[in-house]
Amino acid sequence: MTRRPRLPNRVVLAFYLVMGGGSYLIAVLFLDIDPFRPFPERANRPLLDLALGAGMGGVVVLASFLLDRWFAWSRALTQRFREVLGYLRPADALVIALASGLGEEILFRGVLLPWLGLVPSSLIFGLVHGVSPGKIEEMIRVMRQFAPLVVIATLLGFAFGVAVEYTGSILVAVVAHFTINYLNLSAMYRKRWQSEGSEGDNG
């Protein structure tokens, strides 16, 4: 099987640097929001944030594995992700998970949550996970393909938002987001090479 070239790590880092850095500057300069602690009236308990974030992430990863085991649409979605992401090494999974976890959480939970509210920020978070650049027809086609992901991402956005409102800090959401992305991407990498190795043995 031909490997699809992976997206260079520098491109991933640059994209999320612009997302997170731009969101931070807008929040601080124009909205009077601290994106790292959007609800400063809550007590600062970083250990609780870490534990809660890791726990939330672990539950979601377990649910992802079970969905893949039980439902064809979930396995098809995972396969589509492999095709979109291309060849990923474990180091690539780490870079993507770190960059996306921090960049997206600064924007969605650090800025949009305190500015727009829980429901609007969650809906936007879900919708962007089904958007692909291109013509309108292509965008609609991709949105339909990734409809289950849009629903799941919206629910996760809501859960992350509730956790951030409870703790006051985006740390809980960053840790959960990183845990989900890193473990799921790593599992996709392992399954891909197990599958390709099996095909190679049979060839």
C-alpha cells in the first residue's frame, strides 16, 4: 500500500500557533479576557484540572474504541481519518496532539466560551470539525461524511466547556483534548501498520 505523505510538523505548528497566538492577542487586547483562566473567580487547583482532564480524555478514548468495535460508521470514520492524515509516526501524533490541544482550547474555551457562551462555542467547535476548504459542493460532501464527528465534537465541546466553567481554567480541557488526540492518533498508527503488515504477508 502506498503511504500518503504526512503534513509537515512545521505546518501543523505554524497553523496552531497562529490560531492560539492570534486568539490570545484578540482576547487580551480587545475582549479583556485571560484565555488561560477565562473564569478567574474559580479557585486555582491545577492538580484537580490535570486529574479531571486526564480522566475525561481516558473515558472518551475508551468510548472511541468501543464505537469502533460496535459500529460500522465509526470504523468508516476512523478509516477516513487515516486517509486524510496520511502516514503518521508516533512523534507526529505527539506534535499534532499537543498543538491542536493547546491552540484549539485557547480559541474555543479560552476566548469563545466566555465571550459567546457555552452552547454557541460548542456548536462552532463541532461544526469546524466537519469543514473542509474548497467549493461549496465539496464542503457539503465532506460535512456529510463527517456528520458523526460533528455531533461528537459538539458534545465534547459542551463537556469541555462545562469543565472549564467549573474549574476556571482551560488546563482541564487542554489535557483532555491532548489525551484524546494523542491516544486515538497513536492507535490509528498501530492499526494502520498492523493492517499493512498483514497485507504484505499475504502478498
